[in-house]
Amino acid sequence: MSKATQARINQISKGDIARSFSRAANTYDDAAFFQRVAGERLLERLQYFKLQPSDILDLGCGTGHFTRELSRRYPSAKVTGADLAEGMIDFCRAQSNQEDYVCADALKLPFESNSFDFVFSNLTIQWVEELPQLFQELNRVLKPEGLLLFTTLGPDTLYELKQSWAAVNDYQHVNNFIDMHHVGDAMLSARLSDPVVDNEPVVIGYNRAIELMRDLKNIGAHNIDSSRNHGLTSPRQLRKLEQEYSKFKMDDGQLPATYELVYGHAFGTETSSAVGYHDYAVEIG
């Protein structure tokens, strides 16, 4: 990656991410339609791999929906869910005691090297901008030839909402995301084997822009960038937003929310770095 690419594209602290998703634990599942679609499509890709894992990590497990699904698919495997948000981990533990759940920073995972033969991650990597460090850490905890399978978001995500807000004011209202080619470069730099990335647009329809923004808040993925407008949005601004968003209306009358869904996979390799494991404590200040 170039130095320009390494610069942060969002100004979001880990603490803000953890708190936002912790608060959303009880509302997440009812609003996470796109997230469910993305995870199901990711699971479909398992048919292309001969996989009989004994140790599975669900990185960024959220409410544990796919952690529990992985337990059902691989009943003889030990399945661990990890998430930065303590509120999500508490929610997971209340739903099931069949899996292990750990509150952890993806950049400092509290696991021994070569712990997992399968790491699954649905829509988590987009919250981590230190991609080379992230993939080095994932390669560390993966067993050699273990599978990493993930989804993330590309820069065209929610472009309709971004363009509509740009006509209202100059604040940042929508998070930015890293191009998939940089994701692939980061996997290569981490010495993961045979990295592959591809993408597709996924469109979710809404009746009004405010409904989309409400869903984003209810899953914890609303704008928490420090450069956002910290004041209240006026009714006039919301009317202007709806007016601008209506220019994207589809033939069925709904408003599109387009996500650039990025898929990636790679395999673990022998690594010479970071034997042992990191402390379990998660610092989210």
C-alpha cells in the first residue's frame, strides 16, 4: 500500500465502534437484513472448499447468528466467536452456551498461533483500517493451509445516501471504505497464500431514506466519524435529504441502498512472527 492509502479514511476510534455496536445488541437482528444476506452468501461459498474444520473462529461475531450456524454445520468442531463489542458478546452468551465467546481486538487476538483451521468473518474487516496488521494477525492464528473466508464493504457502498447528504451540507454522514484491490494487497503483504477478492453490488429497497438511516443506527453502523455533524439534523435538512434521495428511485418506487459487497479468501501459511498470544484485555478508550 502507498503512504496515501495508509492514511486513515475515517476518523473513528475503536472505543466508539465498540460502544456503538454494544448499544445495538438488542436491536441488531431485526434491522440486519443486508448483513444476513451477506453472511448467507458467504456460507454458500463453502461449497467450493473441502473443509472439515476442528477449530473455527467467527471474527466479528455480532449477535452470534452465524457463529451458531457454523456450530450446526460443523457439530464436531469447536467454534469461537470474537467481537470488539462487549455488549454483543454478552448477548451471544445469553443465546447459546454451545460456543465460546471472547471480547477481543482483531489486531491483537487472544489466541495461540496456529489455533484455527477456519476463520469466518462477515462484515467486520471494513471497521479495521490497519489491513496489513490485521491479515498478519489472522495468518498468525490460522493453521498452515487453514481457510480465511470473509466479506467486507467497498467504496461504492451507500453512494446514494452519500451523494444525497452532499447536497444538504458538507459534513461526513456516511463511512468510507477501502477499495478491494488494497484488501488483496494487504493479504499478499501478510504472506497469506492464494488470496482472492471479488465483489458484487447488493441493493436493498426502502420507502424512505430515514428508514435506511434508522436501520444503520439499529445495527450500530451509523456514522460515528469524529468529523460528523454533532448537532441535531433539522426537519428542513431531512426534507432536503429525502428530496435528493428520491432522484435514485427505482422502477418499483423504492429507494435503493446499494452495498458494494466484497468477498475474500486466502489460506494460512507458516509464519515466523508473533508466537504465543495477546492478552485478553480489550482497550476501547
